[in-house]
Amino acid sequence: MLWFPSFEPLNEQTGKGGRYNQAMKALIIVDIQYDFLPGGALPVERGDEVIPVINRIQDKYDLVVATQDWHPAKHGSFASAHKGAQLFEERTLGGLPQVMWPDHCVQMTHGAELVADLDQRLVEVVFRKGMDPKIDSYSGFFDNGRKKATGLADYLKGKGVEAVHVCGLAADYCVYYTAMDALDLGFKASIIEAATRPISATGFEAAKQEFLARGGWVE
Ligand SMILES: [Zn+2]
């Protein structure tokens, strides 16, 4: 794993320094919800396998936060909200390209709950996204049009976080967009490959290349 250490030079007069300091780092756990697991409304293949991995790594971080997809019924990202739309086809929503998803993570339903097997003892805050029916939100930081922030960036900055490691579901959508936004916002960012699974393996390969080219790490 990468810890993004920063070097503090040795002061020969005082004898202080001369060591690596670890930057404050946070783990962002994206959308570990029943609807994204096998058997759910929008299942990610082998998505359940990431949970024990995420549970194992949480205590390596100074701070752990999570995101939760949290849609009102008839959300604009649902195929069911568009006349004649086919599942997974691309249409537009509010002028932005929009995949027509099956209904998923509807507020107050079991499918929207964070999975009970996810250890939440170290999760300090859960940031919800996707409440506005007129726009989708893949990233944990903003909606897809960047009209509204969730507050996650300010929260992390207020805690002095410099580096974020992103895991969860799905690798090629919400994990990828969260990690890309983290870079844009000035955080060092990595995607933890063992703790994420994609909807499309080829989609994730392309996403990884974009993320690496932008200065991210995949570990
Ligand atoms: Zn959603």
C-alpha cells in the first residue's frame, strides 16, 4: 500500500526531524448497499467479496467515511421513469448522458440500506447522494452536473485529510467518479482494486487508465 509519506528534514541543531511523516489519510467506502450485491436490484458481480476486505483494512486509516446511494422513487436515473426506455441504454437526463438503470437504492427500502456485514464501527459519517430526481450522482463529492456538493470534500479538508483511498461499488461508476473528483479537489487518491468490483470489466479497465493518467494510484 502507498502511504504518501512526506519527509521532514533533519535539523542538525535540534536533532529533530529526519523522518517520514504520514499524511492524514482517509478511506472512502462507496455504496455498500444490498441493491448492489448479487441478488439485489442492480447487482455487481462478486460485489459481496469486497466486504471482508474492506472490514480488514479500515483500521489502517486515520478516518473512515462511507457513501450511500439514496434515491427517491421514480428517480430520473431509473429506466422506469422514462417512456419506452430499455434497461442500461444511454439516454439523457437534464442535458447529461444518463444510463437507464433498474430501480435501485430507493429511500427507506431494504435495498438502500448499508449491508449489515459491513463493519461500521469506524465509519464516522455516511454521505448520501442521488436525492435530486432530476440528476444522478455517481461521485461521493458532487452530483453528475457538479451543481451541488455533498459536503464530503469540506469534511475531509476540515479533518486535515490529504490522501484518500477509495473502495466499494461499483468500480467503473461510483468508485471511479469519486476517485477522479478527489484528484480534482486536490487530494492524493488511490483506488483499492482488491476492495472493488466493476459492473463492466472493460469499462473499469478504461476508467483505470484515465485515473492513472490523471495522477491517481491503483493499488
Ligand atoms: Zn443510483
